Amino acid sequence: MHDFKTFPELTNAQMEVYYFASPHKQMTENFMARVVKVVDGDTIRVTCDARDFDFPIRFLEINAPEMSEGGRKAKEWLSALILNAEVEILMNAKNRVDKYGRLLGSCFFGGLNIGEMMMSLGLATSFEGRNEGKLPIVEKELAVKQWL
């Protein structure tokens, strides 16, 4: 059985098995929410009318630096902009939940895409470009090449 308390979000594959057993609404469509916490530069916690608990949203399109790698600036900027504010979360039905069980979505405030704003200010990069410019791990590269 699925642990809904620890992992309230169901992946699309889990929806087929556990959807009707879920004790709360599964978020599959765009919704409005209030930001109750900014966790870091690309993750917030929100509350909304559809649920009686707050839950995390991982911004779908961006990757902010980790807190140990200079991410405090992104977190502070994000907190100043949207903490305690109403935001709109736009869902991607094909990519709803990440590997850590967080809901994925694009966050809009005042009609503006927060992720795009953060990228234009240099506070985040696109999620696809998160490894650009990093040196490869030589041991990992060699381990893969031995099987080719």
C-alpha cells in the first residue's frame, strides 16, 4: 500500500493503481495557491483550498544553485517576491511529480513566470542546462566506456 502521509503526490504510474485510495485530491490541473514557505531558489511550499495541508512545489523549468553553492541569493529574492502571496501553479500532465515526491509546476505571480524572471536575473538556469559547463567525472566516463 502507498504511504500517502510521507508521499502525498502520486506519479502518473501510481495514479492508475492508487488514485481512488488517495485520501486527498491529486493535483492534475492548474491551481491557485498561497506560498507559505520558500525552501530554496526552486522549491516552495504552498497551501490551497483543495487540501488541508501544505505541500512542496518544485519549479518545473529552472534549476537554482544549492544553498551551499550560493543559492541564498535566489532564495532571498524569491521570498521577497512571493512569500505569503497568491500564485498560480501551471501543471504539466505528463511531468507532475519528481523523484523526491514533490509536485512539479510553473509558478506565476502577477501574470509573470517566476522561473523565467529568475533566469533573466541570473538567479537560476534552465533545468535542461543544469550540467552545462561542469567537468565530467572521469571515473564515471571511463566506467561507461568500458561497456561500449
